[in-house]
Amino acid sequence: MSRNRYMEIKQNIHFVDNTLIASSNDRMYKVRPLFDILQKNSCQWGVFHENLSIDECMIKYYGHHPAAKQFIMGKPVRFGYRNWDGTSSNGYCYAFDIFC
């Protein structure tokens, strides 16, 4: 894919109607529908593992989104989004939520 094609897709992709911005208190409202679809698809067949883990992780991000971006000093990934994950022992993600 060319750079110009990627930039065109990036400019025009939307997951939520922008007229709903004022009525939402969710800081990740623009990508929440995509998160919901991913979470629904990852759990559609049920949980197949006995050993599950719930942990937080940081998704590395250096861009501009001050409302949801976190800074934690002394961590290997200092800037990014804090994410809560429910995973199996082999790393399959069953559930996740972005901390805002």
C-alpha cells in the first residue's frame, strides 16, 4: 500500500458519528465501537483455558491524545494507554478495557 493511499484511508475512516461527541463522557468514544467488536469476536466461542490472568499493560503511544494517555515514571513503557487484559496462560486475550 502506498503512503498516499494509507493517508487517505486514515483521514476518512470513522467508527462513530461525530455529532454524538458532546453527549459522551467516554474519552475513547471514537474507537469504542471497534473495541467492542474485537472483544465480542475474541469471546464468541467461550473460554477454553483453565489458567487465566488479569493484568494491566501499557500500549506504547507517543502521539497527541492527552485525555487518555498515561505517563508512569520508572516503567519500561512510560507513555501510552493503560490497558486491563484478561488473558490465558498462552497469551490469548479474552477481554480487555482501556483505562481512561
